[in-house]
Amino acid sequence: MLQKPRIQVLKSFTKNHICTDVLRLDEIHPVISGNKWYKMRYYLEDALRLGAREIASFGGAYSNHLVALAMACNNAGLGSIGFVRGEAGPNSSATLEAAREYGMQLIYLSREQYKDKDAIQNQYQAIGRYFVAEGGYGALGVLGAASILDECDATVYSHLVCAVGSGTMAAGLLSRLAPHQQLIGISSQKNNPTLLNAVLNDAGIEKRGQFELQEDFHFGGFAKHPPELLSYMRDLWERESLATDIVYTSKLCYAVEAMINSNRFEAGSRILVIHSGGLQGNLSLNKGLLPF
């Protein structure tokens, strides 16, 4: 059963009468948390409508998408297959072990094989098997991400801020913005020149003026987590009791706070931060590094 996400006021994110709230999508379900449910919901509906028996998708060793999909398929009475980037090792990640526990069959692929997803899909195509792109990318994923804004009255905010990986969530949110609003995306990747256009193409190019992509808060690259970032995560927990992950939401919150302190936002702005979940990614850290 999914819970309705609450809105948490970030009391320490205030300057110049700026109000900052966070939409706690991470709390809707222990496993199918954050934006994962929203991005996959319409794929699940489509698969069931077509009479599929199982859903297949793609991801890495720490893929939030795969473990959430495994649980969602289990709940829906569907089988699941995860095509995993990288060779199987003696010590599987906690993420993949959880996906396996929820019934997902894991098929490991070399990094070269993984690049050609069309070939993989053709090779493994079978009757009753429904494929979903990595991270839920695609039209149904964008449509599902747009439904995040049904969870609250987002029109009261001047700015929405979210982490950006594939761009699916950002495209969905952007497609639903009111004319007075701006969406700021915080890229989790280093040097991805195609990301901006990918988001705009999926959301509608007419939204260009309402979207800004910030690419200076990746902390060295995707999933990089230097001591400075871990220290910030601990500090944020102490101040706001807000748990974040090392890949997306810690960098998101750091970016929002840095932009507030550098006067990026006008006085009186109302900001909604989208907490996209993914806390299980912290399981890759040594125990004791984080207090949550």
C-alpha cells in the first residue's frame, strides 16, 4: 500500500524570506519509493492490459529502478527480469540481492553488450515479456512523472527543484508547470551535453524558458561521494532529520542550499524540492558513515 507523501518544511533553508519545502516521495513505500513508482506506474498498467506475464528492464548493480520494479511486479503478480550492466561477481550488491529476493531473474551483461539494448531486446524477446527502458525512460515514464504534481498543490510554488539522471522525471514535471513557475534540474552526471535537449524534447520545446539545468553540483561525477558530501549529509540530517542518498538527493539539497545562499532566488520565493527516494543506494557505504 502506497502512502501519500507529506510536505516537510526545511526550516534552515531560509534567507530573504524564502520558503523551502520538500515533497517526501521517499516515504510512500519502503521499496517502491521516490519517483520510481510514478515513472513505472503506466508501464505496469500497459503490461497488464496487454496480458504480459513478466516485465524486463535494465540497470546497474545499484539500480533503484530494478529493485523497485522487482517489488512492483511481485505485488502485481508478474515476473521480472533485470539485465544488469557488468559481470556477476562473488559479492553481489545489496540492491541486486533485494531484487532477486523479490523474484527478479538477473541476467548479467558485459559493458559492451549492455550498450546495445535493441540487440538485447531482440535476443531475449518472448511472448508475454514486456520491456521497459532503463530508469523508466520513455513517454509513459514522463506521463507518470508528471503525476507527481497531483500529490500536492504545486501551483503555490515559484520554483520546483529536482535531481536529474535520465531526465524522465524532469521532463514530466516540466510538462505540467504553470506559466509562473520554473523548474531547476540538478544533474547527477558530469559532462552530459545531451541531457538538456533530452528533457526539453520530452517535455515540449516550448517549455525551454521555464527550465534550467545546473551541472556544477555532481561532486566529481555520477555516484561520486567525497568526504565533503558525506559531511553535508550528516549535517543535513542533524538540522532537518532529512535522509538523503549519495547519488541524487544529497547533491540536490546541497545545490538548493548553495543557490539560496548565493542569492540565486528572489526574496519571497517559494521552493519545492522533490525528494526522489533512492536511499537504498547508501547500502554501498561502510556501516557507520551515516547516522540514518
